[in-house]
Amino acid sequence: MKWVITQDQIDNGEAVGKGTFKGDAAALPHAFRLLDDDGEVYYHGRSSDNSSEAAFQPLDWAMAHAGCTTIQYRNGSTWETL
């Protein structure tokens, strides 16, 4: 699975570009966001998958990097927790 962080809400943009994809993020079809246990959004990103076990890869990174506990993928105009 390919994914990339497109917005960093907590580290002055330091995490932008982190992930497994090095290219135009718009090429990845699925928008996601990563949140802490208080529901605060830390990162936004894009990925190539939003439904398999691999769709948790950005959360695995964000847990270790910043303590994120939740990943949500956009479904139309709403966010759904995986």
C-alpha cells in the first residue's frame, strides 16, 4: 500500500511527505486523517487503500511518531473510523 502525509497539524509541517509514496499525493484516491485519543486531528494524508488491513499502515507510523490512536477515511462528506 502507498500512503503519504499531506498536512501536519502538530509539528510545523515536519511530517509532510512522510510515508511510502513519493509523488503527487493527488494520485492517491483515499483521504485519511490521524487523531489522538482526545479526537484532535494531528495529520491528514492520502493512500491507495482504505479497506484492507494495509489501510492501517499510516496509523502504525503515527502511533509510534506522535501517539495517534485513530485513523479515519473520508467517505463522501463524512469521516469513518477504520
